[in-house]
Amino acid sequence: MRLNDWTLWASAQEVIKRHGAKAPKYAAAQIEECEAAGDDASARAWREIGERIDQLMDYRTGRPISRH
């Protein structure tokens, strides 16, 4: 089952809320864990969440862009 776009964006925002500037590293760790377990569908979902995290984060400050 593939997550819809709204769920992916909401998940990315929640990861940022919980992990702040470490959100990209958290997503990368989740991808690695899913791949190691052979869970391709979850790894794919985490890659998509990671892409959205990248779009939402401002790497100069490590805060979501919306907080400027």
C-alpha cells in the first residue's frame, strides 16, 4: 500500500516537529532499518518522507522554513 501525498507531508512535518534539525538523519536511519529488514514498501515510504523533510527544512538554521 502506498501512502497518499497528504500523509507523506504530514509525516514529514511530524518528524521535523519531533526531531528538529536531526530529522533528515532520523529519516535516513529509518530507511536503512527498513532496507535491512527487507521491507521495501516501508523503505520507499521513508524515502518519500525524507524528500519532503528536505523540502521543508532550512539547513542554514536547522529549523522548518515556516518558522522564520
